[in-house]
Amino acid sequence: LSEAKRRSLTRLLDLAHVHGAGELEAACHWALANNTTNLASVVSILETKVYLTGDQPRPPVSPIHDNLRHHDEFTNTEREA
């Protein structure tokens, strides 16, 4: 484990002492669900308590374009011979 990773993990554990283990766990679940898993993001999530609001970031909207295919076109496992 690198020294930087060790410091991040120590800081993360320190957050449990400040905010409580339950809040840290809820914030980490929110961070994982929203793909914002760096330490600064977890600290921000804990400070703003965004995990309590139930708000989720909106996924990006794909533009409608003739050259884009729908995901259903890629899920067909049958191949034409």
C-alpha cells in the first residue's frame, strides 16, 4: 500500500469518528452509486449530507442521431450466418 493510499484510508477512518460510522457508510454508498469515490468527494458528501436527500445525479442524455444505435441492438445474442 502506498503512503498516499494509507493516508487516505486513515483520513477516511477519521471521518467515522467525526460523523459516525453509519453516516460514513451512507455517504460511501451514495458515493459508490454516483461514481464519486475520491476522498474529497466523500468529505463533501458528508458535509452537505446529500445522501439524506435521496437526490441522485442525472445520467447524461444521449443526443438523438441517426448514427447512434440503441442498446437493444447489442443485446441480441443470435448471430446471422
